[in-house]
Amino acid sequence: MITSLVFNITTVLTRQIMDRFDLLTKAWKQKGKLAELFDKNSMVKIMKQLDKSQSTAEIERRILYLKFVKQTYIQGSNEQHNYIVLIDNSEVKQASIDKVEEWIDACGEILKKMASTELKQIIRDTQDYGKALNGEMGDIDQLKALLNVISDIKNKSMDMEFRIIEVQEQFRVLNMYNFEIEEEIQKDTDTLMTNWEDLLDFADKKDFEVNDFKKNFAEVTKQDVANFKIKIMTEFEKYNSHGPGTFSV
């Protein structure tokens, strides 16, 4: 009788303890409204949305939020009383911290991919403009091509500066939250604006050189036109003197 009673009491207590443990586990997962962290499909969807948005501000807000949640977990207690039993929450706590860190890294990868892609494109655009500015000015077609390049650089200067500022901001965010940035990439990022300003100076220099070339080209063209007029007049006089219908024919 006593044995049976003890068994029943033990069974009830065990069930209560396990139920309480399950509640505590669920509480960790729901803490900070982050139940979606433990739902892979939900978080993958969030990451796809961030990737699609290409918004530095939105990604930074997500990283900041996750960092706050991680710190909340870290500061949480490893143990919790459950009736007469002290439950060790350390494994659940660590699992929560690891999961948050996993998604922080995922956000960082999205931002790093965005920044690196745009960085490479800006470098490529700057180099292509530089090559075009070094083109020959031997004839009118080459002169027109060079003038178009100079005009394109000046027209897109403000847009390019905004692009550079955005890329530098993206890498600043990555550095601020301690994401790894390769030394060469950081160097390229730091010199973006300087390289573009140098290109603008070079474009102004070429524009000045082109003005002299245009003047010389215009003088040559005027002389060619004058010679062409003389040749036409000479041929016209010959036509009038010896052409069809004249007495000399």
C-alpha cells in the first residue's frame, strides 16, 4: 500500500517536473519573440527578404535586434527552480545563443555579399572610364567618343559618389559588428572615393586638352572647307566654259 502510494507520488512529481521542463524549454525559444529562430523555414524566408530588399538599414536593424536578443540570453540564469527541483537550463540557453549567432552570421553574409558585389562593380566602372579617357584623338569619331566619355563621367559623378558612400557604409556596419573583412577588400573600400576623385581630375584635364584639339581641328576643318570651295568653283567654271551646250564643245 505504502509502496504503491510512494510510486504514484513519484510518478506525479516526475510528470510535473517534465511538464515544467518542457514549458521552460519553450519559454527560452519564445523569449524575445524569437520563436521563428527555431523554425528554419521561417528564418530562411526572412533572410531571402533581406537579400531581396538590398537594404543596408534593414539588415543592420535585424543584426542589432539579434545582438540584443543574444545578450539577453547570455545574461539569463543557467538554473531555475521547479517546485522542489533545481533545473539546469544551461544546454537550452546555449542552444538559443548558438541559434541566434547562426542567424547573425547569415545577416552578415548577406550584407557582405551586397557590399562586395557593388565594390567590384564600382572598381570596374572606374577602371573602364580611365581606359576610355586614354583613348586616341586622331579623328572626329575618336574625338566624339572621348567627349561622350567625359560627359558621361561628369553626369554620373553624383550618382557614383552615392554608390561609394553606400558601399563604405556597408563595410562600416560589417566592421562595427565584428564580421571578418579581408585586408585587400578593406583597402579597396577605403580608396574608392579617392580613385573616383582622381578620375574626375583626369577627366577635367582631358577636357582641357580636347579644347585645344578642337580649336586646332576647327582651324584645319575651316581650311579644308575653304580649299573645297575653291575646288568646287574651279570645277564649276570649267563646266560653264567647256560643259554641254557651250560653243567649245
